[in-house]
Amino acid sequence: MSAIEKYIGRALRAVSVALLVGILLLMVANVSNRFVNFASLDWNDEIIELMTVWLIFCGSAEVWRLNQHFAVDIVPLLIERTRFAKLFKAFIAFGCLLFIVIFTYRSFDLFERASDVSPYFSWSRRLWYGAMPFNGALMALFSLRQLIAILLTPAADLRAKKTGVPADELADKVSTAI
């Protein structure tokens, strides 16, 4: 992992935390305002919505970068010490890259076609939609890095990694569970 990628990761985490704290503060202010009417917070929902969109996509990009997203790992565990492990990992990484490239392309199209504005501040909805192609492009770069790393890693190194549960033992557990 390069130094630039680490800085991007730190920035994504910092933005996500700042957005989460901002959402929390606005929500607390909104609830408190119902009991003690201290200000007009009509604009609150619009800002929370914008912050939530950016939080979701910035957080998703960081999770994607770290490869910490949810995954079904029964097949990789069953074939991890076989000659198909590298091919399977490369296939999954290529599928992820293909998905995120299509997502980024289509979300950029949505971003470009957006002409509506928000109801309170009359801000362009492109502020909302911009989170998708921006973070999608980052995720595409992370996916490409992961695919290249898999392709450049010798297959023997991939098979040598241990997950704690031998593949034969896992296969026995799966067959008895079914």
C-alpha cells in the first residue's frame, strides 16, 4: 500500500467521522428544538441528507480500500490451498472492478444530467450525486490495485497463507451441516 493511498484512507476516515459527528449534532439540535424552541431548523433535514449521502459513499470507499466489506468466504476458504485460489481471487477482483467501473460511469451520467435543486437552499442536486462518481473512481483505483497485487503475487504465496481453519476441516464441517 502506497503512502498516497494511506493519506487517502486517512482523509476518507476523517471526512466520515466529521460527517457522522455533524449529523449527530444536527439531529440532537433538531430533537432538542422540539422541546425548547430556540431556532427555526427547517434547513436541518436538507443538510443531514447531504451529509448522510457523503458519509455513506466516503465510508464505503474506505471499507472498499481496506477490503473489509461483507463477503461470503466459504468458497475462498475451501479452495485457498488449491491451484485455483489465485484464479478465483483474480476473478472476484476483476468482477468487483467491473462492477465499480460501471457504477462510476452510470453515476457520473446521473451527476451530469442532474438539473433539480434542493427545496430549502436551492442547491444543485449535483452536490448529492457527486459523492457517487467521486468515491466510485477511488474504489475503481483501489480495485485495480488489488487486482494487480493478486496477479503479481505468486500462486504459491497465496496458497501458503493460513486462515486458521484447514480447508479439509472446513469442507467436513460444511458437508455435515448440509
